[in-house]
Amino acid sequence: MKKILALLTALVLLGSVSMALAEPVKLTENASGFDLTLDLPEGAMLNVETNGEVPYTFITFADDTLPLIYISVAPSEEYEGETLASLSTEDLDVLFATISADMDKPSYAMMKTAGGYDYMLVEDDSETDSAAMVMIYEGYFIQMTVWNSSYETLTAEDTAAAEALLDTLAIVEV
């Protein structure tokens, strides 16, 4: 029993060390009444480009087996003051249809981040697989898109890597 406890303690400590190595970064700077931050894991590189007033954050990894990710934050008059949790099932279906319009074989599931934010996971289960994780916060779309550089089918590990990154997301009111 002591060996099991020692092993569990060691695993917890190892897990906390990897979290300590994560570098917190700010994705938006008061562009929309709030800032977004997330913990950038070791080996991840960040590039932020702005098109109009929409910041696009591109995340790549030194490990080229990991997927490519981009995050955008854009206002939406249609969902002004809304969150995903406030939308009806019909509204969620309309949102899904909009997000998945260019996908061949889309599906979606409602999920929650470790920080308690609701998001819609939209996956394309075709040969050119991609996934989008969409939040609505105060009428802003926060979208993370994930795919492989060669457009190979995403694996469960690819999606899990993106979801782990999304789990570190924090919305900070300014």
C-alpha cells in the first residue's frame, strides 16, 4: 500500500512539474472588454496576427507530430450578450450548421473546459479531418481550430492536445 501511495505521489508531482513549465500568455489585450490567457506548453510557439479588429493566434509545436492550432476572437451582433449556455437547442443546431458548413462529415458535442467554460466541439470525420472548439462569451466568438499540417485524419491524441490547451484558457474581465 505504501508503494502505491508513493507511486501516486510521484505521478502527481511529475504532473505538477509539467504544468509549472507551461508559460501563460495573453491572446488579446483589451480588444473586446476582456483578455484571454492560456498556458502555452513547453515546445509551443505563438504567432499573433490581426486582420481588421480580429486577432488570430497561431500555435505550432516543436514536435511536428502535434496538430496546428489557431484561435480567433471576433464579435457577433447575432449573439450579442449571449453565451453558449444561454442558447436553445435550436440555436445550437443553427450555430453548428454555420460552423460546419464547409465540413464533409460533421458532428458536434457540448463540452466544458476545466475552467468551467462551455464550448461546442465540432469535428469533421472525413479524410481531411479538422475540429473546431467554439465558445460564445458576451457576444464574441472564441474559436480554436485544430488540424494536421498534411490534413491527415485527426487522432484522439490530436484533439486531446487541443482540448488540453483550451482547458488552460481563462477569460479575464478588464
